[in-house]
Amino acid sequence: MLADRPFLGILIVAVVVLACAEQAPTPSAEPAQPTAPASPSMEAAHVLSPAEVAQAIAVRREFGLREDEAWVRAVAANPAAVMDFGVPLMPFERDEIMRRPNGEEGITIALQDYLGEHADVSGGLYIDQARGGIVTILVTDDPAPHQAALAELIGADAPVAVRQVRWTESQLRDLQERIGADQAFLASLPAQMKSSGVLIVDNVVELSISSAVPDAGERIAAHFGANNGMLRVDSDGTGILLQPSGRILGRVIAPPGTDMTRLSPQYEADVDIGGRDSIGIGVAPDGTFVIDDLPPATYTVTILELGDVENIEVGRGTVVVPPGAAVALEIPLRRP
């Protein structure tokens, strides 16, 4: 988590997203924002899960765009939003990114070749969107000779910077792979991995886990020899994903003749439950639906009516799912 490389900006953004580079320097000034969607139906056009909100905030931070949760959700709810960079953006935000400096195909190839020739010191590269699109190359040795070599190779005026880091990209990816291959150790803590990735911009491996063990992060770092800031562990502190999962037995209460095939249940927990995909939950002709594999938590279930132009919220309910239990939830259908 590479495309046809039409220009350097798109290529580097793809590299950053695939490397899970979720942070960047302080965002730069941005153009005036349009107002958030005002109508209730527009606001319900797309309900983001906590994981989708986190992803959108991370990408927006990388681009130096407005990143507060209220704005993220408002943009996702706006039918005018676009998905050119994998998360909902307003067209003006997309256009702002596209206007930023980028390189030609020759520069792209030259940078890739240069890093390939210096793989033993390469920490990878990313595009610093918060600074207007400066391509930043990371190296573990003195950056000055690399900066001089790149100036000679692609020109002194090219939007390229070199920064020194501690770890090569290959070292980070090796650590990520070793963690992924040793789930037995995580289970012994106990802990369950939610996600892992190499954050190029931070020169670190980031691991997200569910565990109630207070020092789980320190134990994992020690086991894999990843001390001194090479590994960042984010634990929910509860071990919620280790508890027995439950299910919601839902039912939409609707007038006879309602087209249930146009209804789409979406759900959101009151705590982080890891990545969960709510797409594809169908409603049977009798109005029933099932949401499976749910960690114990309080869930808000929203019923959307799928439309050709926009989706409309037509029902909502909240239910508590205890560990390993199946709970019933009835949601009356309503019209805006």
C-alpha cells in the first residue's frame, strides 16, 4: 500500500502511500475552504469508519491540507468530493496538489536509478507536500555529497532535498517482514497485530496492536532487536481484538414494498476496532441483516438508501455488543 508515472508528483505520492508514510512537517498555508455540506442527506452521503478517518487525516497531513476530523467527515459527505489520491478531497484541494512542482519522466527515472545505485545508504524518498512538493531523498550518510551529485545529475534548480536518517529503507522493510512472519510471538504476549508499515518520512516501522499488556511495545522491540527508535508501537491498551467477537442481528422496520436491495447498513464503533470493511452488508427481503466478527464495543449502525446521485441516511440505531454475544437491533426506516 507503482502506477504509470505520468509525472514525479504522482509517483512519489504512490511511494509514500504504499510505505504508510503518515506524517509530514507542519502543514503549509492553504487556500480558503468552502463551507461544509449543510443538508442532512448530503452529510450522510458517505459515513467514514474510524480507520477511514485516520487514513484520510494521514494523507491530508502528508499533503499539508486541512486535517481536522470535522472537515474530513464533511468532505466525505459532499457529493462533489473526488478520490484521485485514495481519500475524499474537495476538487479545489485536488487541484492545489496537482499545481505543485513535479518532475518530468527523465528526472523520475534518474532519481530511481540514483537510489538504486546507493541502496546501501538509501532511506527512500517522499514528496514533501507541506513544503509545496519538494522531493526529499533520505540517506544514512552525509547528505552533502548526494545533494551535489543530484544537482549535477538533474540540475541545481530541481525541487529535490536530501536528509540524513538512521536506517535504510531495506532495514526497515526487513524488520516489518520479520514482525509479520512471527505472529506466534505476538500471540504469546498476548497481542494481535492490526497493521504495520514503513513510514518513510519518519524513518520508522510503525506497528499497531491490540493488547492489554502495558509494556507490549518494549517487549516487541526487544524481541526483534528494534531498539533506539527503529520501531514505533501503538497499542490500544485494552486487548479488545483478543476478546471473543460478537454479531449484530439487525432488522429494518419498513413499509411493505420497500426495495431492500437499495439499503446499505454501515457501522461505527465507539473505540478503535482495527480495519473493518462495512461494504457488502446486504439487507434481505424481510429487512434482516447480519454484521459479523465484531469486537465487544458500542456500535452505531446507519442505514443508507443508495441513490444514483447521492446516498441518503434513512435510519440509525445504537447497540452494545458484549464479548461473544449476538444482539438484536431494530431500526425503523424514516424519510428525510
